[in-house]
Amino acid sequence: MANELMPLISEHKSLAELAHEAIRERILSSYFKPGDWLRQEELSQQLAVSHTPVREALDRLVADGLAERVPHRGVRVSTIDDNGIAEVYCLRLLLEPLVGRLTTMNITRGELRPLKTIVDQAEKLTLLDDMPSRRKLNREFHSMICKACGSAILKRLHEIIWNRFPDWMLYEGLYRQPTSLKSRLQREIKEHRALLEAIANRDVSLVEQISASHIKGMKDDLKEVFGFSSHILEEKQQQMGL
């Protein structure tokens, strides 16, 4: 199978780093699904490495928020519940405008060019089979924006919050809403382009506004794709002062 783990070979990264990347990619691509157990013995065999790098990789995945350690049982892919999704939604609503503000103040012209390339590539991906690639480009887009903010701590926090959001399920779910898929994918591209233009123009206020609006637009997606309750989102927003 194309998604099966392969033996790790690299002259530049440790085996633990390579194991982390390999398992992480399988989680984000839904090869390993929420609740799946990440068995150290099986992973060691598949990756053709000893238990030590796999154990280190699993520790890092837990720190990333992609996996959770269950006492006396082991490590599994983090499960998803409505309350957790609502909390991540609210945290992104708080965090993305801050990331946008700092990035607008610190980004270079050289860092803007690859972001535009990502948006151009994503715009061409509209089929169901394209959704994993489109999701990956979307994540890369927001990650690169955060990387340009100049804060390593904020970048780490941003990554942890992103890892807790089931974006792969959202993209696949959107495709199964044929009446609204096209408009939603177009909306995403339009907002990404507007965000890049505002960043390029150093318009901090507009960047904050677009960043917040971009996250708020996900509320309808959550309700339609997951059957998410408006009450849960509104309650969580009140709890967090939003």
C-alpha cells in the first residue's frame, strides 16, 4: 500500500525525527484515525528501527497534541469530541489575529512569494481525491504565515492548536456537501488572497479583521459537516470571553 510505513533512511536527521515525521504524516492523512492505537512494537517493525526512536517519536506526538497517552494501555491517536473542537475553534479565533498582526510587522517580501504559490496551487484542487493535498496546502499556508511572525513560542502554540483540529475530516466532509462545496472552496481562496494582500500592504487592522472572519466562516462548516450544535460553540465562546 502507498500509505504503509517504509524503512527510514537519512543522512541529515535522527531516526527519532524521521519516525516522528513518518507517523505524523500518517495521522494527518487519516491513515491512522482518531482512537487508533500506535503500537510501539508494530511501528518499530514497519520502520525497521529499534524501540527507542519510536518511543521518542510517540512522546513528541503526544506533546504535539496529535496523540494521547492512556495510562497502562499505551499511546493512541487523539480522539475528537464536540467540546474539544469548540475549544480549538475559540482558541484559533483568539490566536489567528495575533499571528496575523505580528507577521504583518515582520514578514519579508521573500516570505510572501511562496505563500502566493501555495494559494495558486490550492485553487486548482477541487476534486475529492484532491482534498488531502488541498488540506495539506492550507495547513502549510497558515504554518508559513505563523513562522514569519518572529515568535518561536507562538509558532509552537499555533502548531499544537492546529494539531487538535480535525481539518482532514472537514475537507473530506465538505466534498460531500455538493451544493455548497464550490462556493466554500472559492471562499477559502478569496480570503487567503485578501489576507496576503493585506499583509503585503502592512495593513495590520485589516489583517486582524480578515483573520478573525476566516475562522468565523468555519462555524457554518462545522455545523453542516459535523452536525455541530450552535449551542456548544456559543457556550464555549461565552466561557472564553468571545
